[in-house]
Amino acid sequence: MKISVIGSGGIGGTVGTLWAKVGHEVLFSSRNPEKLSALVAAAGASAKAGTIVEAASFTDVIFLAVYY
Ligand SMILES: NC(=O)c1ccc[n+]([C@@H]2O[C@H](COP(=O)([O-])OP(=O)(O)OC[C@H]3O[C@@H](n4cnc5c(N)ncnc54)[C@H](OP(=O)(O)O)[C@@H]3O)[C@@H](O)[C@H]2O)c1
């Protein structure tokens, strides 16, 4: 399944990494996606980073975990 994470912080980063590690295609998004390289590397080969606009078009599911 393709899953976009909008808000790749503590919650989005942790849950998205778990989904990536069981084989889902996960796009972590950020207003500054270049800052997500360590998260993407830790999540493994089925994870990548992108913009929020890319996250909105990539996906089967959007996980919204922005700061409240
Ligand atoms: N941490 C917990 O234990 C916990 C428990 C229960 C519920 N929650 C809830 O889960 C949500 C996320 O918490 P968190 O601890 O993961 O927060 P966090 O680490 O601060 O991450 C939130 C992310 O939201 C993004 N963000 C902030 N403002 C934004 C905006 N205006 N537009 C787009 N993206 C924005 C930031 O991404 P960029 O700066 O990279 O764009 C940031 O990485 C919150 O609503 C919180 O109340 C957290």
C-alpha cells in the first residue's frame, strides 16, 4: 500500500517507519523534505521523502500527524 505521512515528526516518523519496515511504500513529507534524509535512511528501501503536495498525490492513505 502507498502511505503518505504529513507531519514526519515524532509520531509520523515512528509510525511511518514501522509501516515501511513491513513493506509498505511510505512517502514522508515535510515543508523542508531535505531534512528527512536520516529518517528515510533509517526507514529503509521502501521509504522516500517529498513535499506535502507530493504526499497528497502519491497515495492510497494519508496519515496526518502535524503539530496540533
Ligand atoms: N508525541 C506524542 O506522544 C503524541 C501523543 C498523542 C498525540 N500526539 C499528537 O500527534 C501530533 C504530532 O505530534 P508529534 O509529537 O509527532 O509532533 P512533532 O514531532 O512536532 O511533529 C509534527 C510535524 O508537523 C509538521 N508541521 C508543523 N506545523 C505544520 C504546518 N503548519 N504545516 C505542515 N506541517 C506542519 C512538522 O513538519 P515540518 O516542520 O518538517 O514540515 C513536524 O515534523 C500532534 O497533533 C500531537 O498532539 C502526539
